[in-house]
Amino acid sequence: MAGHSKWANIQHRKGRQDEKRGKIWTRIIREITVAARSGGADPTANPRLRLAIDKAKAANMPADRVKYNIDKAAGNLEGVTYEEIRYEGYGIGGAAIILDTMTDNRVRTVAEVRHALSKHGGNLGTEGSVAFQFKHCGQLIFAPGTPEEQVMDIALEAGAQDVISDEDGAIEVLTQPADFEAVKLALESAGFKPEVSEVTMRPENTIELSGEDAAKMQKLLDVLEDLDDVQNVFHNAAI
């Protein structure tokens, strides 16, 4: 199946993430904390914790720091208790935005999210207002030049839902969230390392933005991603 070009946006996103490594570590620690508290400290029995540890490794977080935060969370040592809250809203040109947050103060978080959206041309929506435009799925993206037929054969055999060839040659593998780890392991065992591998909210359709609208949307996304309580920002804008 053919798809639109995503490679430039992916490389752009990875570059911006590298600039914000400290903030990324903070978000991963929160995810580890919540995962270990909710599902236990054993990664082999806790898929969410396994994914959080994978993110920590990808972000070059020291193993001892990962272990410390798992032990701290699982032991229920004194510390902050986070709750997870999802917000939905709109950006430039009606682009849909989903924000996943972890917070110890929901009043503060919603105020910061609402302010950031309204100040930069967006607005906060109600629950369910844009979520229907996204698919909760596992996503693995391979660089242009990766052998498509081999990836397709391995991925589908391991339980993938779809394999998409983008315009620029990148290959996107989509899975059910529960099948993500098995598909990823099968592909990595065959020597195919994805540039992106995550369980995500993937937009079903995108809104093309260019020029001034694209710049405004990028500014809005940057502001939202910089909010301390925001873990993930999903959107359907093609910038």
C-alpha cells in the first residue's frame, strides 16, 4: 500500500528531540514510574514497562538511573504520584491535536494546555472531539532503501496489520498495540532496525500546511511539547 511522504517530518522531529534530551529523560522517568507502579517492576511481565525501558535506552539514559526509578516506583517510596490525562484540541487550519499528559496537579495542567493553545492560534476541545481521527497502533518506520519485500514478509508473518511504502521510499509497518513487540522483535532479529518504533496515535488523514500556517503550527507544537506535564503530542498536520 502506498502512503504520503513522512521521512522529512520524521528526521525533523528526531532532530528537535535531540535538542531536548533533558526534557525527554524527565518524560521517560515519569512513564517508567507510572508503568512500574501500575504493572509491577518485572519488565518481562509488564509490556508497558518494557516499552518505557526501550525508550530510555534509545535516549541513552544510564541503566542505573532506569533501575533506580523502577525500584523507587515499585517500592512505593515517598514521591510524587502522577495521573494520566488526555486532552484534545485544534491547531492551525483545524489540524487535530491530542496531548497525553502526566501530572500531579490537573488544575495546573489544563490551565497551561488551554493557555498555550489559545495564545498560539489553537483551542481546547472536548473529550472525543478529535480522537476519532486517529488510530491507536504500533508503528515501525524504516529508512528509504530498506528492502520492502523482505520487511513485508517478516512483518506480516509476525502479525503486522499493514505495510506501507511512502512516496520517498520509507517503509511503515503498522500493528495492533498488543502485537507491536512481537513484530518489532521479528524484524530486528532479521537485521532490520527501525528509525521509529512506538505505540502511537496515528492520524487517519493529514492536513497539509505550508508557509505562514506551517510556521505557526510548528511554533504551537513546540510550545505544547515544552510544557512540563506533556508526555506526547500527536497531530495530523503535514508541515
